[in-house]
Amino acid sequence: TAAELPLIYERRVYAPGSTLPPPEILRRHGIRPVSVKGTEYLIPFASLEARTRAWDRFNTDDVWCEMRDAGSVALKEISVYPGGKIFEMSL
């Protein structure tokens, strides 16, 4: 039904050679990419609030924090598409 469909899509692009978030860690925090192409993820969320909560949980995950703090993670671009509007976030 329409109520079950995501309202928000996020596109994340990591720099070539960057450490990518492992799928099992993403899933553990409710982040389920529908498309992964190279270093690009397309991730649906039910709302902007759900997106924020999921990334907040992810960013405090002990395993991910260790990987991130090793210095090999580099985001190149984040785009969020709610309600047909495009929000670009500079990194």
C-alpha cells in the first residue's frame, strides 16, 4: 500500500578506494540500500525523522566507529530526495 512505501530516498556516494559500510551493519540499524553500484548507495526511508534516527544509531555502532576512525572512509556526496525536492549536503 502507499502507506508502506518510503517517502524519502537518500543517495550516498563514497570516494573511490573508501571503506564502505558493511551491509550487515547498515541492516542492523534499519538502513537497507535498494541499489548499490560501485561506491554508490540508494537508501529508502519512511521519513526524514526515520532517516536521522537510523544514521544516528549507525554512527554510534562500535564496529563502524572503529572502521571510520581508521581514516579510510570518505563520503563524496549525499543527496536526499523528499517529496520531489532535492537537498544537497556538502561534506
